[in-house]
Amino acid sequence: MPFEEKITWVSAVVTVIVPVAYFLIVLGRLADSSAADIAYQRPLLIAIGASIVLTIVGSILTGIGTGISAELRGRSASGEIDRKDERDKTISRRGDLIGYYVASAGMVGVLALTMLQYEYFWIANALYLSFVVATLVSSVVKLVAYHRGF
């Protein structure tokens, strides 16, 4: 499995786990109070920060694991991690482009919420959801391309 694919798996897993935890916590509060009364800012910032940190840590651990695996097979550890061919670049470009389209579509929804003067809670969470879905779609497109081609 190419190193870039491993990093894509890390991103996909983090992109599922952290937002699910965030939405369970924040949307669970809707049962007890109105959206205007929910303090979502701190959990949202924590979720964003956790996504960044977990992706970095996961990438580092993946790099270490790949390096150890390469050394055990008698190959150069840096060669396994640094090797990125044209296929990897094309897959990454295509996945990022489709993710961009999804994020753009999500922004139209956020713009609509803003123009309809919804509460900040809904606007902020729709914005976060748009980025989450875009990242997840990008990762899925990349993983499918690695396994089925494009």
C-alpha cells in the first residue's frame, strides 16, 4: 500500500471519529435547550484542533510504521515514504478537486442559511459539516482510485 494511501486512511478515520463525537455532544444539547442557548464554540474549536492534531500524529505514526516495515524488509525507509509517483499525484489532485466541489456546494447551503437569518449555531455547524463532508468525500474518492483505478 503506498504511503499516500495510508495517510488518506488516517485522514478518513479522523474525519469520521472527531465530527461524530462533536455532533453527538452538541446536538445532544438540543433536547434540553434552544440552539441560541447552546455554547457550541468551544467544542467546535476543540473538534477542529483535535482533527488537526490527530491527523498529524496519525501521519507521524504511519510514517514510523512504514519506516520500520521497510527496514525489516531490507529496503530504505526514506525511499518508502518519499516515493510518490505520477499516479499518487493524479489521485490526490482528483480527490482534492472533488472535495472542493462538495465544499463549494456546502457553502451555498451555508450562504442560504445566512441569508435566511438562521441562528449562528446552525450556520457554524452547517459550515463545519460542509468541510467534514468535503474531506470525507475527498478521502473516499482517493481510496477508491487507489483500489479500482480512475
